[in-house]
Amino acid sequence: MTTASDPSYPAHWEADVVLRDGGTARIRPITTEDAGRLVSFYEQVSDESKYYRFFAPYPRLSARDVHRFTHHDYVDRVGLAATVGEEFIGTVRYDRIGPDGRPASAPADEAEVAFLVQDAHQGRGVASALLEHIGAVARERDIRRFAAEVLPANNKMIKVFKDAGYEQRRSFEDGSVHLTLDLEPTAESLAVQRAREQRAEARSVQRLLTPRSVAVIGVSRSGGGVGAAALRNLRDSGFRGHLYAVNEAATTDLLDGVRAYRALGAVGAPVDLAVIAVPAERVPEAVAACGEHGVQGLVVLSAGYGESGAAGLDRQRELVRQVRSYGMRLIGPNAYGVINTAPEVGLNASLTPAPAPARGRIGLFTQSGAIGISLLSALLRRGEGLSSFVSAGNRADVSGNDILQYWYEDEATDVALMYLETLGNPRKFTRLARRTAAVKPVVVARGGRHTPAGHVVPGTRLPEATVSALLRQAGVIRVGTVTELVDVGLLLASQPLPAGPRVAILGNSESLGVLSYDACLAQGLRPGAPQDLTTAATAADFRTALGAALGSAESDAVIVTVIPWVNEQEPQDDLAGALRDAVAAHPGKPVAVVHVELAELVDALSPAGALAPRTRPADEDEGGYARPDVRIPAYPAAERAVRAVAEAVRYGQWRRANADTGQVPEYEDIDEAGAAARLAALLADFGAGAGKGAGEGVLTLTEPDAAALLAHYGIRVLPTLPAPTADAAVRAARSLGYPVALKTTAPHLRHRADLGGVRLDLGGEADLRRSYEELTDLLGTPGELLPVVQAMVPRGVDTVVRSVIDPAAGAVLSFGLAGVASELLGDTAHRLVPVTDRDAAGLIRSIRTAPLLFGWRGSDPVDTAALEELLLRLSRLVDAHPEVVGVTLEPVVVATEGLSVLGATVRVAHPPARTDLGPRTLPSY
């Protein structure tokens, strides 16, 4: 008998998932306590679905059936249920079978699988989610294949199996379709899983941003407080749907002109979104009311959760559990709110006073409400609008990853701006950012770069410049401040991407032109000599010069510098019109304006100004083109404009370079299953078990264990033999064969040839004994030095390959040359895991000392192809096994043909309960 409190209960199989329609469900193992739920579930299933499940009329479950379906050993017999609240909405079960189709135990590696989904929930992707999770459970229990018998008329279930992406075989036997699925993940099954994840998570955010009805819970009768402010903002911003106010003490039918109710249950109509603004201790009651009413999503403005300490964090965990139990999603708690400027929605469920931001092409996400206010104000001052805005507060549920999923397919969003304090799941963030950046820019400003003591934001083990470089490899435009976030976003939202780094500079100020020129050089751009139009230049002169620069084959972008006219004869909107005319006549290149104290010009060039009528018509004789729809960003400093252009140049280069992302090669000799089994055995008696974080109890493998694990991925570590005495050293050398190396392995001398702890090319016993004596006389006793003997390998370039799991960046692969000089200069390059063949080639070429690998000063080039293969194999290991939290291969001697790994350190730990590698699931605490 197994219950949820039984030690054998596999709690790590529990998971919250987002379904196809954007709602949520919880998947968990079925226990003996679920008998009543199972019977109730079965009673709600149609006779047709029962027939498809049992191949015969089966109106009710017998007591024997209920016992069988609720009693599992979680090895050979496993049942999972998808639940909403306390009710089952779908079940799946497997039974291990032998070659004869009868019940069996390990080592039998096939199982029979069967599903049943409540009719009211069919079409929501319940069976697909259950298949992902039962497949992961089966692989954990060494089951490699599923067999299923399906009636030919059961098209829905056949489609579930067909669309899963697994390799499968199908036959028709005895009136049923016999399906066999190989459970080894394939590129197709992973692609299917992630496509479903994207659609489901995007849909869940869409439901939050496009409600047909909104209720604000916690609206004070006095008109003060957060709830009343949120209600006014919704009302005054022109929300297109139905709006309700809820206050348990309401004595009138209206609050602030909005229909008021004492309880949500009294609203005699569906409510899609609820904004909760009651004290934290009353939030559970409000959430329960929302769940019972069928609300789809919540925005919780209430504070007093994770930001307030341990007790608040416990309260936050319970809030998430409660919200998800009703199949809802949550923005917050401690949120600032959400905005959707779509004309057909007009949603301002935030604390931003009306009028809400204008319609625009920028999507904005922040964790901090204060930063959200700052960014909204900055965009408003620059005349820029938004497509959507989410300030998620503690982001206990909906996070930046969910918003990226939504923006990826949102046609109304051209640029994604994000202020993040943490990346949450770094592997998933970089994966989603890379995919999104391939179609639209993702600009990120990250707070929490330097973590003060006691702060809730986890720090990073990598230098800030390294984290920034890694994010750029994923296509993320990383900026340092919220001002730069706005500056870059404005340019990307209104201008095309530059084709290269060549910048033309023109304007009526020679000094401002020189400043722009210097700023371009500092950003790595290639500016042309500034063109000084003189202070006498007219709007027509600007139009002519800008048109010529845009039409030139020698420029990829243009910066226009403007200072006020002394005689003030030229209205600023005339200049704005002239610039827009030139851009409209020569589209395809970005333009940025640098101005000095010309607020009217900024307004005239902004989206709002672009739509305003011209002060006077364009002069057709001067080639005018009245183009009020053209927008041009303006900046009060040359450095800011140039920085924005430079980021656009780098992003454009990344887009072009990543049109071919490269491949993650398959190697036939990789034994992923063997590595998994070895890791499981190594960790079986270590730590507290699954779910323990990588930083909580890390096991450093012995040299033999490390070598054996790496061997599963085709990485051979040259063996060493201990030499506690000179005689033992001689015996070891005879075993390995001369010539040999004698090395100390004491921590303070390891990999420090400069301290004299290594003797090479010892060709015989006399040399070895003499070197042994020298080492022990010079550096200490054998017990202190821990000497070893190792066979010599062909000479080459000594390098270091490392992998580490970083809290801020995820799994990272690093490469550099061995030696003190490289360490001192920080000459190490990094790539995000998984690494493609293009990444590996770029990694070894991106260090400053890379010429030493390619024949510098007449030396022989080394085997970089072998080095790239080593990097790819290590990347595969780290990517496939989250238990591996750190690997150091040092030194790796790369010769003219082949390479040798002379030393390896591997650190492992129990992986987090959920990673980005298994079946799709929502994050949990």
C-alpha cells in the first residue's frame, strides 16, 4: 500500500503543466487514497470513451478494478493522474510486460500503456502531457518501449501517439491497431514537446492579456487604496469588456461608476481575469472564490510574500499551489499589473494611471514595479507606445520565460524589452531567447549583478562581462541600464537593422559630429568623416544630405546631429518633416538623431509627432515627400545614439551569422544510458536524494570514476599510477612503458609546472629515481606531494577545457590555454551548452592566444578538429545529465595529430527536481 506520505512515494514525479488552452493541471502518481476520485472520474466518462479504453461496454469499475488501478509499486506498475483541484481529468497507466505480453519485472524493458481522459477535457492536450510524463517515468525505470492496443475508430488516441515524435511501429492485429513506441528521445520528439510547450504557455499569457471580463477584488468604498486605483485605471483606459468591483462591505450597486458586488460568486456572468488587492492574509479566500467561479487568471497586487522574508515565502508557495489547483495562472504576487493596448482590448489592469500608454510595437516586461514605472515614464516622454506590459513582481508563477513564449508569436510585438533580476531557469531562458531573437530583438537589462548580503537574488560565479557575452551568444542584446534599455528599444522599434558597421555622420554642428565620430570608434563601428552642413543649413539642406547618405553604397547607418538655429527661422516640425521625407525616399537603413536642447524636434520625430499634421506642406519643387508615418528616434547625447546604433549593428550581425545555427553532432560511440546508470549508482548513497540542488552537497568523483564516466562519451583520460615511494614509481613506469612523467598531485602544486612539480620525458629507471629524489628533497615528503606516474604523450599546446553550471547563465563550456599567463589575463572563452559545431569552432578561435593553435611564428598547427570534437562530446555529456555540475579537463595536450587528456576532475550532485531537459512542466519551489 502506497500513499502520498509513504517514503516510497515518488514525489519528484509530481508536476504542474500548462495545457493546450492555457489552463493548468497537476500530474501526480495515483495512490491508494485515490479510490473515490477514480470512481467519480470514471462515472463522468462517456460510454464511448469507456468502450475505446476497454474494447467492450464497461459501465462501471469493479472493486477489483479500483484496487488494481490505485495500487502500484512505481516500478513495474505505474499510474499517473492529471488533476484540477481534487478531481481527476485524465489518467495513464503502464504495466511492464515480457516478450510473451504477460506481466514481468526488470530486466524486461517493455510496458503496455493505456489512457483515459474525461470527455469534457478532451482536446486540451491532457493525453499528450500525460504521455510525456509517463514516458519520462518509464525511462527512469529502465523501460525502453511502450506497447498500446487502440481501436481503429479511436482516432484521437492514435493521433496522440502519432504526433509524439517517437519512433514507432504500427500493425493491425485481431481488430485493433498495435502500436510500439521507442521511448528514447529523438530530435523530433524534443521538437514536438517544445512546440507544444510554446503554444500552451503563449496561450496562457494570451488569456491573461485578452480577458473579456475583469473583476477587481478589494475595492474600497472610500475610493482610496490599491484596489480602487486599479479599478479606476481599468475604467478610464477604456477597457472593452465587462468590469466588476468586489467589496464584501459594498452597500451600493456602483463603486466608482462600476457595477459592484459583495462577493465574486454574486456576479452572474463569467469572469476571465481577477485583480486581487486585499491584504495577504485574505488572499487565499479570494483565490478560492475565483477558482470556484471559473476565473482563468489572477493579477495579485497584494504584498507580504517572498519579498518579506521566510514566512512570506511560505505564504507565496501556498498561494501558487492554491492557484494552480484550480487550473489558473498567476501574475504576482506583489505585482504592478498588466497592460494590453490592443484597440479591441484596452486593458490597463495596473497601477499606471490613465491614460494608458499608446499603441506601439514594443513589449515590456519587468520584475520590479519601480523599474516598470521608470520605463513607462521614459517611453511616454519619448512618445513611444507599447503592445503589452507585464510587471510580474515576485513572478511566483508567470515569469519572463512565459512572456517570451507569448511575444515570439505575437504579431503586435516587434521588440521585446526586459528588466530582469534573475533568469529563473537559465537553460530555458537562453533557449527561448535564442529562438525569439531569431525573429525579433530581445533587449535585457539585468539587475542583481552584484548581490549584496542577504539579497534574494542568487549571484553568479562568472564575471559580469562573461555573463553578458554568453547572453549575446543567445542573441540577447544586453544593456547596462534602464536608460540604455529604452534607447536601444526605440531604435529597434522604428528602424531597420543595419547591414554592417559603416556609419555616415552629418549635421549642423562640427563639434557634435566629432563627438559622434569618437563614440562610433569606441563602439567598434566604422564611421566616415563627419559632414558639416554648417549652422546656416536649412531643413532642405538636411533632407538633401540625409538622402545622399542613405543612398550611398558606403554607409549602413546614418547619425544626424542637430543644434538650434540662431535665427530660429526654421520650425522644428519642418526639420522633422524633411528628415522623414529623406528616410521615406531611401528606406532600408537606420537613422538616429542627436540633438541639443530641441525638445520640439524630439516630439515632432516621435510616433505621436509623426501622425500630427505638417505645419506647412512639403515643397514639391524641392523634392518633398510628405511622410508622416516615418519615425526617427532622437537622443540628447551622441554616446547614447551611437550605443543604440552599435547594438543594432551587433544584433544584425548575430542574426546573419545564426541563419545557420550549426549542428550538435551525433557520435555512435556515446553511451548515454550507461552514463546515466553510472551516475545513478554514484549518487545512490550520496546526499538527500532527487531534488537536491547542485550547490547543496557536491560529490567530487575519484579519478577512476571520473575517467569511467567520461569514457561513456568517448573522452579518454590518460591513466596515472600512484607513486608513494621511488620503488612504486619504478614499478608504475614499467607497467606504463617509458618514457614517463612524474607529477605531484597535491592541491597546492597541481597543474603548476612553474613551481617545479612536474618532471617530463624520463626515459629510464635512473632518470626516474633521480627526479623522484629531487622532487621530495625540494618540495616535501611523498605524503605531502602525492606523486603519480603517467605515460608521456606527443608534445603540443597545453589547453584547459571546463564546464560549470552557473546560476545566472546555466550550463557553460569554457576553453583557454593552460598556464599562469592565461589565468592572469583572463584569456578564457565561453559558450552556452548545448554547443553546436559552429560554436565549438568559434570557441577555440575566440581567445586572444588562439594563434598558438594555428602555427604562430612558424610552429606546427595543432589538431583543432580533434579539439572541437572534445568540446562537442563534453557539451553532450553536460547537456544530457544535469547531475554533472562541473568538469575540468586539465591539461589537454593538443598535438599535430590528436590530443591527450592528462587530468580530469568531475563534480556531480543530485539534480534539481525539474530541469529544462525532462517533460514540460511549470517551475516549482
